Amino acid sequence: MESSLVNKKSAKNSNVEYCEPSEIHNSRKKVIEVLPYFIKHTDPMGERELAIKITEYQKVNSFLNEKATINFDYKAVSKLHEQLHKLDEIRKIPDTGNILLIKLGDGQKVDLSGLDASDVAKAIVSTLEHDDIIANIDSIDFSDNLAFAFRHSIRIKTLVRAMSELESALSETDNEKYYQDWCERNGWIFGNQYVMKDDVRRISRSDSVDFLVTSVITGFRDIIELKKPSTNVLLYDKNHDSYYFSAEVSKAVGQCHRYLDVLSEEAAEGLRDNKEIIAYHPRATIVIGRSNDWEETQHKALHGLNSRFNGVSVLTYDHLLLQGLRLIEILNNYHEENDESIDFDMADDSLPF
């Protein structure tokens, strides 16, 4: 910016200061001037808010007659400044189409001087919400650290969004198909001891499971069955002061017991038409019901009942939700402390039930 001397004066209103008007247009028929006002607040030494008055004068002989006036408060001035700055950058670009504006310094390093770092971060992250941008991240030759930072941020954002979808759905829908589709897209929620890679569901001529999941350690298959969130999980026996599984849960346990027997028999050496699918002492996980309003005794009861099962575990959708949130927390905390990637295995004794 070139050097210039500006005289700022006090107005009759003690909370207002102003400068002499600046002429921004002068033609044969008219003159346009901008008069700036600076509004003070409670702190007399603090920043002022900028407001302006734009006045158009009509030339009549040697006199100027006021023709029109427009007043801009500080909010309008801020928006106008933002738009003018943006348009000034756009005018330099000869191409048409969508234009993403990022302020650069020497063309290689981003110039953050005078900018709010939080606003810059939000602006950059917001661009990563577009699927077409995410799809091209891997094709760009970033430095290793920058590439990981981008992928980590995108991954965390995707996981958080998925958890928000699940939490909203649990209060809105009871459709098993919805949760099957959600879990198929977000198999990570079961911990990365499993890979949800099999499209095969049929384990015999008459039996189909919701998910066959692959152990990343052994490659053997386990079963995951999903039931409705509205199902009642535990009932209370007053006479014996104990909790027991509801009929719906008992039915699901019996169903999984059959599936485990069939899978052990049919896939001991690989399924007939899918020899790569092998089961050896398979386990089953049943996701059913809600526990968001449970008392501690109910959580303790479910843990006790599960510990006495062999090969079958029951958890609620809220436990699944908590497990997903915990996985995100682990990933976030580890990255912040170590600044590198992490492979974590959610072992049975670390599950929230």
C-alpha cells in the first residue's frame, strides 16, 4: 500500500469518528463520493466498526446537487469488502467455470498473515467434504506428512459423520435393512480385528447370515447378526433378583447357535462354492435392542450373561455406538500424541459391555 496521510476527526456524536469523503467517480454529469464513519464501542482504545455513506451528486452548471445516498452499516461493509476482494481475484482468471480461491504467497507457500487460523482451517476442511476432491487426494504428490494429515483428517471426518448418522437413525427407524446397509459401509465399528469383505451370505442351502466377517489375524470367518433396535433385551426376575434374556434375544441366540453349527460343518475346508471362506471354531455377535436408559446393574448383568456364553456375544446398538466413538477417540488421541498412523485391535476385554 502506498503511503498517504489521512485525517480522522471526531463527530458531534462522541461515539463516531469520520474522515473526509473520497471521490471514487467524476464524470461530466456526476460525482460519487464515499464518506467513512468509525463507530466506537465500550473500549475507547479498541477497534472501531467501519460504516460508509455513498453519495451521488449531479453536476448542474458549477454546482453539485445531491441525487442519491446509500448507507452501509459495518456488516454490509464487511460483506462488500469480502466480495470485492474475491471479485478482484476472479477477474485475473481468464477461464470460466467453478473457481476455488485460496490466498497464496509466493505460489508455493500459503500466506496466513492477517488471517484467522481457525477460519482458514474450517475453509480447507469444508472443501474436503466434496467426494470428487476426496477421490483425487491420493493422486496428488504430497509430502508423506502432509499426505497422512489429509487422509487422517478426511478419515476422522468420515467416521464422525457415520456415527452421527447411526445416532440419528436409532431415534427414527427400526428397519433392520437400514442397519445392515450402515454396518456394511462402516464395518470398522466392530474393530479392525475384522474385515467386512465377503458378499457371501448363504452358508447352506437353507441358512443365510447377515454378515460373514474375516479375522485379520487368522483369516477365518465369524458371524454378525443384526436385529431391531426396538427389541427388549433384558427382563427382571423379582423372585430371584436377577436379569435374563428376553424371548427375542433367546430366539436370536438359538438362531446363531444353529448358524455356528452349520458354518463349522459346511466351511471347515471352505464353502462348496467359495473355498476361500473357511470357518474354525467360529463366533457370533448379535446386535439387538437399546441400552441408552439402562442402569449400571443392567450393564453388569449383560456382561455377566455374555461371559458365560461360549462363542456368542450380545450387545446393544448403544454399545455399538459407544464402541465406534471410542475407536475414533483412540485414533484421534494417538495421532495427536505420536503424529503417525495407528493400527488398533479392539479386543474382547476392551468392549464397552
